[in-house]
Amino acid sequence: MQSEVAFLAYYPEKKRSDNNSFEGNYNIGANVIMDVLGRKGVKCDICTPDTAQKYKVILVSMTSEYDCLALYRAVALLPSWQPGRRFKVVAGGAGMQNPVTVRNYIDYAVFGRGENIICPLIDCIADAKQFEHESVMNLPEISSVNFCQASELYLHDIDLGRGRGRRQWKESFVGCPNRCLFCHYTWARKKIGDGTYYQGDLTMNRSIECLWKDIPKIEKKEGRIRTAIDGFSERLRFAYGKKISNQEIIDGINHIGSFPGITVVLAYNISNMPSETQTDRDELYKTVKKAKPKNRVIVVFQSTPFRPSLLTPLQWAPVTLYPATSDLSARVIYDSDSLRVMHSFSNESPWSQLETVIVSRATTETDKLFHALCFHPKLKKGTVWEKVKLLQCSFDLSPYLREYEADEKHPAWFLSSYTANVKLRKAYDISRQRMTDAFPTIKIERAK
Ligand code: SF4
């Protein structure tokens, strides 16, 4: 018998997998929701945008801001998805932060943990009633919501990656106590459980994931170490809460190089931080050259351009598109017999940065711009620089790029979480004062 509930498979913006069908990928949140429903005897099918109308409830997993673009492109032109449609759409996940751009294609937006919300919500839809909850926004109206926190760790084992690379997953912790000022995860998710980031990597064998500060705790040769520095210079890292000194970077590389064989370190970094200059970038390049590991270490920096993540102290900060982080891709920083340091092959471009910042700072004024972003033929081709310029010629981009003052309405005014918004703003003001250089005024300039 066909189920009345289905998860929507739609094509993701970034080609991480063939589609969001949840077969063969590690979408933990969607798998947890399917597990919750399965335990209540609710069978959950997988549908496509075209087959959605066969169901009463369509579930949409939003893994990042990119999924707002992907969802809009997948459904916005379909007659069966227009307001007044035959089915109800429930969307949630880590990417459910600002639903304004997709508000006409979702009925219920769930913010934060959804495992205790999903069953009563579906029951309500079955009874043709309106569901009300402080963590659920009844769209298309934009109203205040409070992120739902986990009351406990998810109790059950989850079988991820159905069919391909089968893997059991068990939740060991939520949230992080470190309070980096740019990190949505720490400010919007209350810490539960004793687990830490020092753990086996979920998707790779012979690989671990750990904080840079925990590298000295590594006791044996690892194939690959996934970690983060999140800032080119000590000044930036300390100002934004990632307190890793230059000496700790040198010591970390030397420690990894104390084990025989070749070890690869994938270190996530954030580029174009507010007030970042070339001097900050050069500081990292000079620092890594001082490391002298005994055995070969290959360090790859994956730099992601800064976005002012919602519900963080830096949500008010300005955005800088240039110099383009993508121009650093594949550049070798240092090469010797025992140490090779380079930029990753796939750093994001100013275009990707701009697309997602538009989603997270969208207001109802954004509709025309967003529609063009998703469908305008001229924005499907051309270089990154040409597309940014084209968009800038037709629309005012300053609401998405500028700094916001404490006394003005932030585009995501409707969000709140377990950390009070006034506390977030206070942390922003303190970090702002720490920066001796004034934040740059918004310019869209290509590096010379
Ligand atoms: S960025 Fe900072 S706060 Fe966020 S998860 Fe990593 S260590 Fe924790």
C-alpha cells in the first residue's frame, strides 16, 4: 500500500551525491526522522517534485542554504506546487534558518530538533487541523520562532547509507562548548552528551576528525586527519573565538609528523573574515614554513569564505566577496621533503558566497532578485566576476553584504535560540572593539 508521507528527492546545488534521495548518502537528520516515523508505524516513501501530489505530506530535508536554491529551482515553476496545492510540505534540517525565499512552497518550517515534533505535526495534518508550536513557522507568514533543543540524545542506532557503504550511527553528543563567534552550531544547539570531536570520521575509514587543540593527543599514525583552524592569522582567530596560536599550528604539524609514513591533514579555514587583509594571509604562510616534521605531512587548507551565520554573534558582520577565495585553489604554499602545504582544489567562489548570503539575509524584498538568481539565463553562464557584476547592476546588494547596527531590524529578526539575542549582540560588539582596523566599507572589487 502506498504511504501518505514521502521525503522529497531533489537535486542538490552542490553535487555531493546524485540527488537527495537519502540512498547511499549520510543525511543523518533525514534518516533520524524516517526512523522516528518508522517506529510509529508510518511508512515513508521517497518522491520527486513531479510525484509529490500522490501524497498528503511531503518532507523536505534542508541541509544548508544551498538547499533553498535547489528547492526553489526544483518546484517554483511546477503548477502542482503552487499555493493551494493538494499536499502539505514540512521542511527542516540544519539549513532551515531563513525560509523567506521558499516560503510559498513550504507549509511548516521546523527549526532545530524535529524528532519530537514530526509525529504530532503529521497527525495534525491528517486531522486537517493547523499545527502550532514555538519552533514551527506556519508559512508563508513570517513569524517568530525559537530553535527546538534536544531534550536527550537520540536513543536508537541508525543504519545510514542504505545499500552503499552501510554504516551504523549512534548520537554521542550535540553542540559544542567552544563558542567560536561565527559558528551557528554552538550558539543554536545546546551541548548534550560527553562526546567530543575527537572521533572516527563518519565517512572515511582510517581517518579521524578532531579539534586542532587535540592534535597533541593523537597517539598513533592516522591515514587522514580532518580538523580546522578557521582564520589565517592569530589576530583573527583570537578575535573570533578560535584560540589557536601560531606556535600551536607549528607544534601540531610536528606532532603529526612524528609518526612514520605519510599523513594527510585536511584543515578547514575561513577566509575573508571581517577586517582580514593580505598581512593575515601571509602570516599563515610564514607560520607553516616554520614546521619541521620528522616524517612527511601533507596539509591541505580548505578555505570557505566567511558568511555571517544566523543566530551567531557575527550575524551582524559585513561580508567581503573579494579577493576571491576560489583564486587560491590548488596553490602550493610550501613544499619540502617532509612537508607540503597547499590550498584545496575546490575553494568556494564569491558567487557561491553571495548566493548563500542572499538566502540567509533574505526578506520579502528579495523575491525578484532570488527568482533571477535561480532562473535568469544570463546568470547561468559567464565567469564568477561577470555574474556578480551583472547582479550588482540590476539589484542593490548592500542589504546582503553590509554590517547591521544593534538598533536596526536584522533580516532574520524572527529567530531566537537558547542563547539570548542580546547576549549574541554583546559578544559581537566586544569582538568589534577588539579589531583595531575599521571594518571595510562594502566594495565589490576584484583583486589586482
Ligand atoms: S567552529 Fe568552534 S564552536 Fe563551532 S563546532 Fe568548531 S570548535 Fe565548536
